[in-house]
Amino acid sequence: MPIILDELKLSYTPVPKTACTSLKTMFFEVENSREFIPFRRNGREFHIHNVYPSTLFNPRLNERQVDYRRLLLVRDPIPRLLSAYSNRVVHHRELSQEKAGKHLAAYDLAPDPGLQEFIAKLPQYAQAVETIDHHTRPLVDFAGPDASFYSRVYRMSEIEDMLADISLVVGRSLTLQRLQTGGPKLGMDDLGSQEVEKLREFFAEDYRVFGEYF
């Protein structure tokens, strides 16, 4: 769901692997005038994503934001998918035998897949492991089917402009931490033509709705 700051008439819709953790942490500080520190309660750990979950687009929330400044940061789906693989699969090992073995076995999937295998079986890996599904779902699942709903859609290359615009609304200069950056840096050169074609098909609706921003 969007982060809605009613006093400022400002909202931001978070999308996984699009500076999501960094922006949520910044918005928490704006809303609460203090830094977010992860905490434990009854043995359970709470992170910034528990406070501001990235949920699927809900049109019923649109009425609340009708006269608000509605912001969205987007990322080309293929670099976003590569970031998800690098961070969630390689760095956090969410598809390892230790963490997901029984779920993978249920779908006859190999643990710790290489990039090509991961892309070839992306729907199956996403179905087997919820965190993989969450981080690789299409942008439109979180942001909705209409780019014109947003007052401003920022490209990843415009994140400093986004920060400056939010700072103007808030009335003070804000800083953005770089969080959840673990994992190898992957780019288009790491993909073959078949992988690119498969991903463009998988994210076809993202390219249709938000393609001008990629």
C-alpha cells in the first residue's frame, strides 16, 4: 500500500527492488521525526517492511489520495529482476537448500539456481517461494495499470530529483541511505537474447503502461 502523509498531502507507492527500503526508511523519519531502528517483539523481528508493507495495488485507496501529490519511482523491469536475483537469491540465499529446500522440492526445482536457470523457471520459483514472488512481480501489480494516476513518475536516474522534490514539500533537506545493496552487480551483458526475450514477455504489461519511463 502507499505511504500516505496526510498532513503533507503526499503519498509514495513503494515497489520492491526500486530503492524501496531506502525510501521507506526516509519516509519513516519524515513521519515520526526519528530514525527507524529494527526491533523485536515476542521473539519476532520487525523491519521497515513490517511498518510500511509493499502490497498489491488497491484502487479503493485512490479516493484518499485524490488531491494529494502522488509519487512513484520506477525501474526498467529487466535491471530490477537482475537486482532481485543478485540480492535475494545470491546474497540472501533465499533459494538455498537450507532456506527453501522443501518448497523447491515440491516443484522439482534445483536450489541456488544460476541466472539462466532462474529466468527460465521464474514463474515456478516465484510460485515456490513467496519472497521471490514478492520481489519479482511486475511493477503494475504494485503501482496499478495507469501511469497517469501519479502526479510524478520518476526514473531511477531521477532519484535525486525525487529527493529534492520531497524535501521541498517537507520543508527541509532530506538524505537517502543506500540499503539492501548486497550481491553481485549484474547487467544486460549477463543475459543472452533468449533471456531478454523471455523477460520482456514476462514484464510486457510493465512496458506497455510505464515504458516511456524506462
